[in-house]
Amino acid sequence: MIEGSLKLLAGMRLLLGNSALRKILWRMLGLLALLMIVLMGAVFSFTDYLAHLWLPEGDSWYLIMLSWLVWILASLLSILTAIISFTALGSAAIAPWLDSLATRTEALHGVNLAENQASWWQQSSTALMNSIRPLFILLAWGCLALALIWIPVIGQIAATIIWGYASIRFLCFELMDTTASRHGWNFSQRKNALNERYFFWLGFGGLAMALMVVPLLNLLIIPAAVVALSIPTKEH
């Protein structure tokens, strides 16, 4: 897990420290910021909806404590949902820039893979298509979480944990998409890569998920992850 976390931090450091990579970063920040603002508005609305759906009725002292717990769990579920949406939509919207980032990062380390010459629409569409199967897996976990969510307190805690793990797993699929696409990996190869280095990806995706809730820093996570995964293993 530590190795995965350090890999992401190395990508962040290189992204901000290299002028050639920063030039590409500046181009995508405006689009990512706009998407983040829209999703933050959705988060507040969804949190309010979930909280009022789950809030217990009554004036007992323990019900007041449960209300606080309900608000916390509703907020966590809403934030996780926003992170998933932001990562999937953001990665697709800036797919050509991410490919350019990967190309330049690889070149810095002596790897010379050709840059994707497909149109913006084709690259974005491909990125969205690559999200479909991981999304169905996420929804399967989501159905389990939904089945538990109606059990007061314990079920809601379990649902949050399940949704959190599933979200990290989905996030890993999304963050590896540019690198995997450049190497021609299909879904099975991507899944095997995640399973073979389970704890690496748990640390990588877990830290990415945690940093996604930090304002402004969250805009850097997708490009930083692409840069990190474009650094050859022997270099880190």
C-alpha cells in the first residue's frame, strides 16, 4: 500500500516540477474545475436528500446522536458518488491531454511510444467505453450496499464501507485507463493487473480517493495519476 501511495506522490511531484508537463496541465484545469463545481452542487443536494430519507423521527437524546451519524454517512456516500462521477467524466473529457501527458512522461524516461493521433471525440468515446464494465461491477457492489442501507445504523455503516471499497476499485480502473490503453490492454488484462498488485493499487487508489476531497488538489489527481503510472517501475 505504501508503494502505491508513494507512486502517486511521485507523479504529483513530477507533474508540478516539470515545465513541459505543466504546460499540458494548465490546459485541462479549467474544464476539470467546471466539472467539479457542477458535481459539488449535486453533492449538497444528494446529501440533503439521503439525510432526510434516513433521519429517525422523535425527540429522544439518542435519536439526536443518530441524526448526526446519518448526516455523516449521507455526506460520505454523496462524496464518494461525486468522486466516481468526476473521475469517469473528467478522464473522458480530457483524454487527449492525458495521452499527451503520458507520452511526454514516458519520453522523459527513455520510453518512446507513439502519441494517440485519434480525434478528440474518438479518444473521449473510447475512455467512456472503457468505463462501462468497471461501472457495472461498481453498480453490483452498489446493489449490495443498497440492500444493507435500510438497516438502521449498522447497515448504513456497512453500506458506506462497501461503497467506499468499490469506489476505490473503480477509481483504479479509471486512473489506469490512459496507460492501459497505450499498451493495448483489454478489460481482462487490466483486471489481472489490479489483482496481481492488489495492495499497490489499494494504496494508489486509496490515496487518490482521499486527496479527491481536498479542494483544488483534487483537480490534480487524474493528471498526476497518469504521470505516475507512466513512470517506468525501474525509475521508482
